[in-house]
Amino acid sequence: MRDQDNPTKKLRKGIIILPSAFTLANLFFGFYAIVATTRGDFLEAGWFVVWAAIIDLLDGRIARATRTGSKFGAELDSLVDAISFGVAPSFIVYTLYFSDGNWSWMLPFSYLMAVVVRLARFNIEQAGVQKKYFHGLPCPTAGIILATFYPFSQTLIFREYLQTMPWSRINAILLIVLSALMLSNIPYALVPQISFRSIKGILASLWMSLNILVAISMPSYYFFPALLGYTLWGLSRAVIHGLLERLPEKDPLLEILGNESEEVRTVDYGEFTAMRSQEESIHHQPTKRERER
């Protein structure tokens, strides 16, 4: 039977194409962010990176929901993510803060290298398997942080309280830190799924709904601080857990002193006593009175 005579097979092909179509939409938004940057429209460029991240979140869930995930889809997604969350954010930051110096462009380039290496590692370690957490900071998170800094810098709060800070240096440090976190093994939590089957699922759904509401109503105030807080939260949690794991359960000094006070040692003097008695009998000379007796 030919494919055109089999409507079920046509539907199956259409379902398989759907996740790839979302992935290519992600590519469109990422590329247009670069185009907007060349035009000097940094506000629009930042929001298109956000749209790319939203589409990237949806295409994976669509592939899992329709059970149409494939190795081709995973490879295509990684290539597109390298552009949308690697090239586009690094180009935005380069144009804003690092286009004047001779070698300052190396900082955005180092971020781009970290994104590419992370995506390659992700394909080997976590792609195609059920994830409990991310190994290292996800590159969409890092890309949104860099891309949405400019929209955040146009807010009233930023202009009144944060305008005078050395943001070129801060962004340089931010590039280095984000690059290191992407390549680290620090566990970062997944985006919780909406569920009403348990108390934990209901609380997570309410938290997600609140975040979505704030993101829609105040996007310039939300994305940069929220994702920066998510990044610092994962880092601080890993540091605290690492310190707690290294701490002993008890104070070692008190444990040693306690063992010494409780330990009772027994000393056997039997052999020493026998030898002493033998020596005394050898060296002892009886007196005249003792011999007469």
C-alpha cells in the first residue's frame, strides 16, 4: 500500500515532523536575535532569545508526549541551541560591552565554547533519558541571563539604583562564571511539570503559575533577576551540601578522649613475677643459722 493511501502513516509522519518544526522555530528566533543586534535593537534581541528558550522547552515535551523522540531530533536540537543560546547571547554581549577592545571579544567567545562543549556533553550523558536534574547550568538559562540584561537595564529601578555600577566588568565576570557553571557537575533542578495529583504537584503548579503570571506582566523585571537567582541558588545549595558532607558526624577530639576514658587495659605481670622470683633464689645466699636449721 502506498503512503498516500494510508492515512495512519500520514498522521504518524506529521507527528514526527512537529517537534522538528518547533526546533526550527527556535532557530528562527535565535537567528533573528542576531539580526536585531546588528540593527542596534537590543531590547527586541533579548526577547527573541527568551522566545527561543520557550520553544526549546516545548519541542522536547512535544517529542516526549507523542513518543517521537529520535537521535536526529536530539542532534538538530543541540545544533539549534548552539546558535540560539550560544551565538546570539554572546553576540549581544559582545556588541554592548566588548566590541571596543582588541582582545575583549575572547570573553564572549569563551562563553560560546562553553555552550558548545556543554551541548556535546549533554548528548552523551543525558539526552534521550529521563532526567532528575541537569548536570551543570542549562545553556538556555545562561543565554537568557545574558540576553535579558539589557531589558532589565532599561527599568526604572535599575536606572535609579544600579546605573553607576561597573557593568562592563560585572558582565565579564558573569560570562566567566556562567561558562564555568555550564561545564560543572552542579545539579540544577528541572522545570517542574504541572500536576494536581499530589500536594507537592499542586504546590509546584501554583509556583509555576505565579512565575508565569509575573513573567507576562513584568518581563523586564522578571527574567534577568529570576534566572540569576536560580543560578545562584543551585550554586549555593551545592556548596552547602559539599560542606555538610565533609563534616564528621561527631567531634573527632571528643570521640578520641571519650574512647581513652572508657578503655580499660589489663597488664599481665605473671611472667615478670616468675622471672623475679627465680633471680632472687639464685642470688640469695643462706646464712649460717639458716644452714644449721
